[in-house]
Amino acid sequence: MSSHPVLPVLDHLARVIGATTLEQDTAPTPCAGLDVVPLRRHLLGGIGYFTIVLADPDGDQRPDPRACTGPDETEVLVAAIGALSAAVRAALADGVETVSVRAPALGGTFPGDYVLSMLVAEAVVHGWDIARATGQTWRPGPAATEQAHALLADQIKPEYRGGTGMPFAPEVPVSPDAPALDRLLGFAGRSPDWTPTPVTTGG
């Protein structure tokens, strides 16, 4: 069975999710408009979707990843990440990188290695969102960071950025000499220096 950069990223994501606290559920994240809980729900829907399509690349069972109606507690998401990791390992053993995967919610049918790259990008960027929102360290491997950046560079067109209803924020300028993760985050519409706005109370 071949390895893949997504596996250590998923392990890292599970640790970060598992270390969040109830008090952090309402913390803002760098993902515009989403606090920790809504972002966790977004991740749960996507993780469930990737688990299904990788387990059955040519199957017909394709739920809406946005229709996440079940429990979204931290332990539920950590368990879902574990199930996805198992599905990725099994899919790699079956040669998923060389077959087509039906993923209509992601835009159609794609080569398996491209679907895995989509998963890498989702995990790397949203893992950083959660980690930064909750004061944790996020260090994905360089291979995963480069793969995520290449995938997003292929997917994100200028007309998809900014404005009401657009799926991506405007690109944030980052020095070409900045670390690879910072350059990825800037391209994904995040400021690498983002920190939560301090909560102030009247007095």
C-alpha cells in the first residue's frame, strides 16, 4: 500500500479538533463568517462525503456534504476523521489514485489522485482555521502544503473570489519569500497573521 501526504494531515487534524474545548465553540475563525462550531459542521459534512466516495469510487450513493444534520460534537468529528483515514488507506491499497471517482458535489468525476488533492486542501486550510482560532499549532508537512496549493491554484479562478455568494475570499498578498504555508493561506484568502479579535466588555 502506498502512503499519501493526506494521512498525517488527517492525524494532525484529529489532534487539533480533539484539543478544542467547549469554551472555544463560539470562537471566530479565519474562515469568513464561521465560528468554530459551523466550521466543524462544514468539516463533518465534507469528511463524510470524502469517506463515501473514496470507499466506492463509482457508486451512486452521494449525499449532499452540506446536509450535515447529525451531532457535531468534537468527539463525533474526531471519530469521522478516523473513519476517513481508514477509508483512504483502503482506497490507496486498491489503487484509487489511478481510477476515476464520481464526486458530483465536488464538480463531477475526477481522477482519484485529484480527489485526494481536494481532500488535502480541505484538511490543510481548515485545519489551520481551527488551530488558529483555538490557539493551537498547525504544521502540515511540506508535501501536503504544496499539494494543497497546486490544487487550489487549479481550482480558484479570479471570478470565484469576493462578492456575495462567491466561494472564495480575495487573495491576500503574501511575500514570495514567505513560508509555503503562508503563501498557501494567502492564496486561499486568509491572512497568515490572523488572530481572533479580543473580546471587550463595557465598564
